[in-house]
Amino acid sequence: MMFNITESFIRLLLFWGVLFLFLSLEIMIPYRPSSVSKVKRWINNLALTLFNSILLNLIFSTAIVYTATYAQANKLGILSMVQAPTWLKILVTVAFMDFMLYVWHLLNHEVPFLWRFHRVHHSDLNMDVSSATRFHIGELAISAVIKISLIFFLGASPMGVLIFESALVLCAQFHHSSLKVPKSFETLWWILFVPPSMHRIHHSVKIKERNTNYGTIFSLWDRILGTLLTSVDQVKIRIGVGAYHKPDKLNFHQLLVMPFTKPVK
Ligand SMILES: [Zn+2]
């Protein structure tokens, strides 16, 4: 119970702290000027974020921590069968969960039913830190069920799960941010992780560019599985989904019903 409260507090603090840090930096040193109203996009994206976090926190956050606590106490899962230092088990947890997220993300693009939900995220007309949590609750609910099963299968510890979830939020907020990042830093970051330029290609309206660069924390999975794309002129990238180009058709309630409207590529 105590871990649950501390865990929720740390996650909330990290999420809002980093969100406002990146928002301030985006305003001071933007990667490029917004093509549509930032305020209107922020209202929609934050409404979706708040709506999701209130409902999902109520249903899934406790279940995720409970699963990890239960698996650890009862020595369940693959990790309980091996003798290894705690830091190594945490590293394996982060790498394994991130790889499964890569697979899940790829499926969200390739399976038409899943794309119906995932297109809500991609329909954002500009990409910035608020895009990182612009997801339809249907996609998050399915992924939470899968996540709980994976934690159980792996026997991930509550600490391992907390570190993975925190890294996930920080990396997703960073690579969605519309921030001018020094080239030298991006080049270094790219060796192991996903920089904004790599994820910007993933948000391109061009389907060939969109169906690449699925990684969230590590860039390794895209490298070894052939889905990495780097040779794109960043200046020419137009963000969004071709069928959704009118900002006034992308309000909060329209985003909520989008998965149940006509399919688009
Ligand atoms: Zn995607």
C-alpha cells in the first residue's frame, strides 16, 4: 500500500514536472514555429491526458503495482527462476518491456483494428510534449491488460516496473518535444535512445515514413529489426494523418469517437 502511494506520487510528480519543463523550453527554444494554434492543441491533448489518467489510474495503476508485488512475493515469473543481482533484473525488465512495447506499437500500425485507435495519437497536426500522452483510452486500456500479463510472465519487481514506467514517460515526452536539441547531443543520444528527430519521422503524414521508428526508450529494436529510418529531410516533414488536416475536426469529443468512424490510412 505504502509503495503504491509513493509510486503514484513519484509518477505524478515526474509527469507534470517534466511536462512543464519541456513546455517552457519549447516556448523559449522551439524546433520550429507551430503551424496551428498551440493553445487549441494543448486544450485537446491535455483534456485527453486528464480524462485517461483519471479513468486509467482508478482501474489499472493499482492492478499493475499489485501484479508486480504479488509476483515477487510468490516468486512467480521467469526472473524469479534466475539468480542475478537486482540491478541486472531491473535492466532486463526495462529492456524486455520496451521491446514488447516496440512490438505492440508496430502492431498498432499494421493491424487495421488497432490503427483505428492509434490514429488518434497520430492525428495531432504538430508534435510537441503534449502529443506524448494524446492517446485514445481504448488503446491504453488494451495495452494496460497486455502490460499486466507481461509483468506477471516476467515476474518484474515493483521497483523494476516503477523504473520502466518513469523512463517511458521521460523518453516519450523528450522525443515528442518540439525542442531545438544540439546536433551533437542528438547524435550521441541516437546511439542508444530515441531523439526527437527520429520520432518526428514516425509522425510524418507519409505512410512509408510513418511505418518506421517504432522505438520508445531504446533505438536498438528498430536498428536490429530493420525499421529504422534516418535519411529524411527534417525540414520537409509534415506532421499528422493525411485524412485529418482540419484543426476544427480534431476536438476532444471528435478524438474520443474517432476509432468508431470510417477507417482511414
Ligand atoms: Zn505510432
